[in-house]
Amino acid sequence: MAESTLLKLIVAGPVGAGKTTFIKSLSEIPVVETDEVASENIGKDRTTIGIDFGLARVGNYEIRLFGTPGQERFDFMQDIVAEGALSLALLVSGAAPQSLPGARRILEYLTSQFPMPFVVGVTHQDRERAWKPDEVASFLKLPEEQVLGLDATSREDARAALQRMLEFALLGERR
Amino acid sequence: MPVFGSLGDFGLSDVLMLLGNRQGSLDLRSIPGYSQPITVSVANGEILSISQGGEALDPERASALLKSLLRQAQGEFEFTDCPSEHLANCRNALRWPLERALLTAGQQETEWSAYQRAFSDPRTKFEATSAEVQLDDSLRDFWGKAERLLKSDGATAEELSEKLAMPLEQAQFYLYELRLAGLVTPARGHSREQASKRDLWRQVLGALRK
């Protein structure tokens, strides 16, 4: 069997976007979670306070999945995981527009300091009131094809997001 | 589905920029000090009218209200797309280009703290675009000093603050204004290292498609 190559994918985004769920959907090992009881009002009882870790296998490639905490006070951890990353999946909840400015802040910082392919996944599209992917794309000033709606609990959606990211990156290199 | 949210989370400038290529009405509610609902009608990248309690304001009152609203950190907004024929009936059409209106309103305000919610991370690298825009005196002075840095390798607010010996928040404010004017944008270039990964991307993509 050919030796596998290790790669790194960062999953970033504000609190409540579904980052840990996304990693669980992609990972083929039990995800190392760092959830703890939230110490402040962030709209849910538990939240990630460290770096979630999972592992996805794609052909001969092993993709290490690193989920960053969503709270701003843990922003310094983004630098730790961004170094040498293959790509970035930024998740944001369409039903929580209040988190969009924070999502933009994360996206612009990471992609300006660590150039890498990225895709934006807009979760919670099943909610009655939610921003659609094209509206999020407009807010983030991104092409619509770089932003897609997804269900973070779906393995197919998570893999489709990876595929879209790489397709877009290769398209960008040709332009 | 309308675009909605709170001015506690989005600056009004952010919301209006988002609506640049849409046409419809932005309703603002629960704004402290304003008991009557406020509606900003936009189309084709222009503010067509600003009305309060259903009455379209003249340019002077509209400008003063816009300036006040840009500083608001409380209130709710909801945007509804409208057919163009409805908007064509806007009386007293202002026809203010959005970016220009926001920039002008912002430049009258020297308290940059009012705009902090809209600032980028101080470590975000910005680079100059090829746009050419007329700026007011203070912004032109900053641009004159920062242009070389922003045009070469790009620069962060932290770097500009240090190199130009100014408070960090002031550098962030000027970058925010230059961004509104279209003169700078967050850097998102493809590095040489990234280009070297192209074959790897292709191979992973091929494996994903199997």
C-alpha cells in the first residue's frame, strides 16, 4: 500500500456555526473534542475551548481536521493551526446574522496572512429565518460559487464543501 | 427571505454596502431617539430616498439622519427587495452613490471609536487597489504616507500604526475609510508556495471525486 500523505484543513468560524459537527461528519476517527461549559452567554451551553481534531481519509491522503474555537478570546489559536495548512473551511450560521461580522474578521485575517484555498459553508439553512448563501457571499464580497449552504451533520455536504474549495482554488490558479 | 439583523452587530455602513447591487427598502426600527420608522430605499448602488414616518426627507435632513444612523449601535434592520417600478416612484430621489455617501458621512466624524465594530482585525493585511478616488484632507494625508506600503507588500493596521506613529485605532479607522472608498482591500493573493501546491490540490480533488 502506498504511503499516505498528511494534509491539514482548518475549520474556523464564529460560535455556533457547526464546526465541531462538521469535523465529526468528515472524520473517520472519534473526534478529539475540547468542549466545555460556556462561561459566558454565547447562545449555547457548551462550546469549544481548544482545538478539535479529526482525521479524514481521501484516497491516499490523510487530512487532519483542526477546528478552532469560535470565541474571539481564543483567536490566538488560529495562528497555531493556520501555519502550513492546505485549506480553510469557514462556517457561519445563516440563522445567526449577528455572527457574520466576526466571520468576516476571521476570514480576512486568516486569508491575508496565510494564503490558502477556502470555502464558506452557510449552515442552518433549514431554519425559517436565515441568510442564504448568496447573501452571505455578498456580505463577504466573495463569488457566489465560493459560498455554499450545507448541513454540518451531513458527510456528503462536508465532502462537497472540500471538493468545491479545491475546484475553486484550481480555477483561481488558471485565471 | 429578507436580509435582517441588529445594528448592534452590523454597522449601518456594512448593511448598506451589502445592498449595493440590490433594490428595495431597508426598514430601521427600535432606533434610540427615533420613534418613527425609518426607511432607506436603495437601487443600483444608490440611495434613492430616506424617509421617516413615511415622509421622504429633503437632502439636508436626509444627510444629517444618515450621519446619525451610521453611529447607531442599537436597533433592528430588515431589507425587503422591491420591484423597480415601485422604487421609481420614490419622491425627492436623492440618487446618492452608496460608497460616496458613506464615505462623506464618515469623514465628518472624527470619533473613530463609533466605527470600531466595523474595523478589521489589526493583523489583517491590506493592499492597494488600482482605483482612483478623491479624498478629503485628513484621509489624503494618511493615504499619501501609507500608499507606498500598501502598494508594495501590503500592510496591516498594526504595521501602519507603528511605521506612521499613530494610534492603532486611528490606523484601523483610516483603513476602514480607504476600504469604503475602494482604495484598499484585504490581501488575498496566491503566494508562490500556494502555487506550488496546485498538483497536490488536483490529486486530492481527483481522490474526492472517486
